[in-house]
Amino acid sequence: MGRPGRNILKENLKNIIEEYTVDFVIANGENAAGGNGITKKVAEELFETGVNFLTMGNHVWDNKDIFTFIDNEERIIRPLNYPPGTPGKGSKIIEIKNNLKIGIINISGRTYMQNLDCPFRTCIEEIEKISSITNIIIVDFHAEATSEKQAMGWYLDGKVSAVIGTHTHVQTADERILPGGTAYITDVGMTGAFNSILGVEVEGVIKKFITQLPARFDVAKGIAQLNSVLIEIEENTGRATSINRINLLK
């Protein structure tokens, strides 16, 4: 979420990668450029911090610079269930080491969000394609409603390695391995300003709630937090063996 999020990644992510022997880092980048969308420059900045791959969400089109590179950048995807012909792709298969491949799917929920194609049907169709190539599949489910996220986790249990919720900017404490071997968390949280409301300056948000008038939302400054999860996956089965939250506050 904006510069505070990028800075805490720049200062700490490579140390985390080394400490936990991380093979691959996925980040949701839809609020990375000033809190609204992403630019090519900001995407490159995130890759330099140690991020390997970027997913997006409902703010994917907020910065028009995305249209200049999303079709050519192999390390970024947007929600799969946008209409046919939308720029970019909704999934990718990436080789990470020694011919080991992982599939990554970005999908958007519909409850209290845009009325896109059915995320459940769209996602399962894509999983069927990817699973013929690799059984390690990570799903970023970008959704508002807790019930919709939990439903997706159970629906995909045993079919993917992980279902990781994004969008609400508030990390949940329900990380678990579902019975079929799928790692799940309702929301991984936010990497951005700690003393904020979802990464935004507090005063503007409070003013809007009290007055119901338009208010300027500026990315907050100061101390930052890094919300994340570390997932371990068996290479041969694609089943997750652990999911743990790793958080920093600096």
C-alpha cells in the first residue's frame, strides 16, 4: 500500500527470504502506486525488493500506466474472471527452480464487489488446465465477504496448494491447512502504514464517515507493517504442510 509498503519491503524482504529459505514470493500489488493501482516503475521496484510475482484485484485499472505493460510482463496477472478480451492474463505457470513449476491464479469475488464472471466456475476450469502441467497451484482470492472466501477455500480444498485471501487490508488469524491439504487464510493483510485506516490517513476517512461528504484519501506515513504468510508445500504432491503468519512492524 503505497510508498510505506514498498519501503518496508525494500528494507526487510530479502532478509526474510534468507532467514526462511523462501523459494518464491508473491505479492498483491494493486495498491502499490500511491495507493491506487500500479505503474511499470513501481512494479520494477517491487521486483528489486525480492518479490517474484504480482497479483492484482479490483484496483488493477486505477493507474492507466498498467495498460502499457500488463500484456508483456510475465510476472503480473489480474483477476481471471474479467470479461474475455480484457488486457492481461488471469493465471500463469512459472518455473521456479530445477524444472519445478507452480501455477498462480488471481480471482475476484462478487459479493459486495464488481459483478464479474462466477469466480468458482472460472477458477475450477483454470485449475483443470493447470493441473495437467503442475500440481502446485496458488490462488489469490481477492474478495470482500468472509463467507465467500471461506466457501472458495473449501471448494478448492485438495485441488490447489493454497487459497490466500486479499482485499480487506486487515489480516485474519484463521490460517490453517484444510483436510484435503490446501493452505488457507481469509486475508493475508496489508503491507503499508501501521497508524492508518487500511493504509490511508485516519483524518480523511473519519471525516467521510461523519459527514458523508467526499473526502481526500491520502496514503498514510510513518511506521509501517509487513503482513505475510509463509507456506510450505510438498513438491511431489502439491499439498501444503504448513502455513504461518510472518509480520514485521518498523
